Amino acid sequence: QSVLTQPPSVSGAPGQRVTISCTGSSSNIGAGYDVHWYQQLPGTAPKLLIYANSNRPSGVSDRFSGSKSGTSASLAITGLQAEDEADYYCQSYDSSLSGVVFGGGTKVTVL
Amino acid sequence: QVQLVQSGAEVKKPGASVKVSCKASGYTFTSYYLYWVRQAPGQGLEWMGIINPSGGTTSFAQKFQGRVTMTRDTSTSTVYMELSSLRSEDTAVYYCARATADSGGWYLEYWGQGTLVTVSS
């Protein structure tokens, strides 16, 4: 059972917008720690997608955006494309565990 | 460019130990902490621990306390993760990742390619 809660799956048609939620608690997201997002394509290592809640590393498409409010965060993908089919993980820091924590991952399917 | 290159796949028997290496290049090795994260088949990501390559200090997730060791060799810019008393549940892909600290915690900016460790009798 992951410390951060994500929906197991989301899906959308090409061109649509999908969002993935990430819910934490008062010892992680609610304590003010940033949320980061990773994309993991099948058979590959995770790749940093969003850092510090809403920032994109160089080279990441602006179709990906992140936000945070209270004890939750969300990742939005606009203009959904077939290449976006992957697993997405949120990550934060937890003060009670003294370490980073991950969500359980969300599989995005393009219909 | 930043690269983290890990050692190859391992097959171990229950009760044995495994040592995975992660060689860093493209940046100043001692300037960034390195994390170890594992992923069991079909499962999510799990933090194992962190090492400061500068001083060698480590911090581990409680789950792995007493069973994991992390070391570094600054002459070769390599970190090592050794996991002992292996059991079938330790079958996973093990990743090293370079961590960047910001005001709100840590994020993992660069990842190794992963090392599959299979524990089987």
C-alpha cells in the first residue's frame, strides 16, 4: 500500500485531456513538500516529467502540466497522443518516514 | 551529459547477497546524492535508501534497515548497493537515481537503466 494514492488507471481518446490525482497527508504533501511526477514507458526506467509541483524539465512537452493544493496534487495531459501510453508516478517527501514516498502509479491508456 | 550506468542482471539463491553498481559520469560525482529505488514485477516504485557520495553517509528506509549497505568509490565515481539475506520477494529491478534537493524535498532527475535481480532456488 503506497503512502501517496493514485487511481490505478485513466484513459482517453487521442486529443483529449486527462488528469491523474495524487493524494497524500499532513506528513508529506500537506506539510508543504513538493510533488514530482515521473513517466515510465514499458520496459524503461522512470523519467522525470514534472518537478516542484509544476515545473517541466527541458525537453518535456508543454502538454504536461502539474498543480498542487492542500494534501493533493494532479498531473494533466492535454492533446493526448498514443506515445503518452505509460505508467505515471507521483513522488514527495514524508517527514514521518524521513524519506521519499511514491504513489502506486497510474496507467494511462489511449483509446 | 549525465549518465548512470548500472551493472548487469543477477540471479541469486535465497539467503545470498547481491551487490549492484552504478557508475556516474557527466557531472561532479560528489555534488549530488544518489538514491536507490526498486520495482518488483508489475509493481510500483519503492525507495530503499540514499547515499551522499561526498562523505559516504547513508540513510535507509526502515524496511531495509540491517539488510542493505550502500558504499561509494570516489576514484571511479561509482556507488554500490548490497542487499543481503535475499528472499523471493526481493526479485525486482533496482535503479540508482541522482537526486536534486529543492526547498520542498528531493526529486530524482536522472536514472540508471536498472538492474534486474532475480531470487530463485
